[in-house]
Amino acid sequence: MLADDSAHGALPAYVQISEMIARDIEAGHLLVGDRLPPERAMAADIGVAVGTLRKALALLVTRGLIERRQGSGNYIRHVDGADSIYAFFRLELKGGGGLPTAQTLSVAHMDKPDDLPAFGTSTRAFRFRRLRLLGNIPAALEEIWLDGACADRIDTSEVSESLYHFYKSKLGLWIARAEDSISAAPVPGWTVDQFSPKAGDVVGFVERIAWDQHANPVEYSRNWFDPDVAAYVSRLK
């Protein structure tokens, strides 16, 4: 099911569809050489207009993930390193895949707390707290810190479900590299009712330092994920 693209921060429906298909390819649900269903049947199954689906497929063709064969249909054509909004996103549903969406809980501009690792050049940062969903199922809590030197201010009305997409389209920076550390940690006190584990419950925990296109460390994040819903997956190719 797609997120309502009229909702605040939601990605356009055709982008959601393209990312959903891309993640199914990464998860191995769609294999190189597989033929996608006819466009009208596929659009009806997803619940969108054929024109919307065709925009999504055109985006995947541009990214090299599918090939259109005249008179035959659309076929999976996986290309390593293909550009994706969620190229660095590593959480998947336990069965694989799951379209990522997010609900922003708060955005704050503040001094960096003492418990954060060193990153960036400013003593201040923008803090995003979000509920992450996979296939509309609450899967993780996210706390993301962007170095204050990256922007003078952030218009929360422009923040999309994909922060990396927001960084690139609105701030002129993009994440080129990331390093994750995976462990377990208690759910923070600012959790929300939609997230099944309660405050203090021990769940999966991922910390990340991310570098921009100029090799500057600009972002630190920590994510608490529900192990009954999601798994951290990193595929080596």
C-alpha cells in the first residue's frame, strides 16, 4: 500500500512505486530477467492510474533497473550502484522489502548534546525525531542529527519522508558514504504508542555516521527497530 502523497512530506506516488519495486529487486523478490505484469494489471493491483505507473517505470528505466522490450513488456535489469532515494536504507520487513515511509514527530534546532559523537563543524544541529514505517507497519524510531553548518534554517513544510532526498533537493548536499554500528538498546522515553515495544524495552539499535559529497561528516543518527517487525540487512555484491 502506498502512502497518501497528499500528506505532508509524502513522496509522489510514482516515486513511491519506483522505490517499492527497487527494494523488491534488492530483496530478491524480483530477479534479473523477470517480466513484470502487464501495465494495466500492475496499476490496478497497486491501486494507481496507468499513467502514474508508467512514470514510475520510466524512472526505473532511467536508473537502469528495468528494460522495456517493444511488444514484450518490462523486464528486471538490475545494475549495481543504481541511484535510489533509499540506497543507504538498511531496514526491511522480516519477509524482505517494505516501502519506507515516515511520520515526523518533531524537528528542533539546538546545541549538540554531550552524548553525541564528534561530527560536523558547528556546535549546533538540527534534530529530527520520526516514526519509521515499512509497508505502513511501524518498524523503528529514528533520531537524526544534521550538523548546523549545513543550513541556516529548515522549513519543516519542505521536509520529505526521505531526508536524503530533502538534503539533496533543498540543501544541495547528499550523503556519499555511511558507517553503521549495530547493537541493542532500550527504547527511548520519547517513543509513541504506534511503536509496539515500550520505553525501556531492549530492541535492535543502529548508530550511523554519514559523510557528504565533500567527505565531511555531517550527520549522526540512531535508530531503534522492532525485531519482531524488521531486520537490518546489508547485501554485499
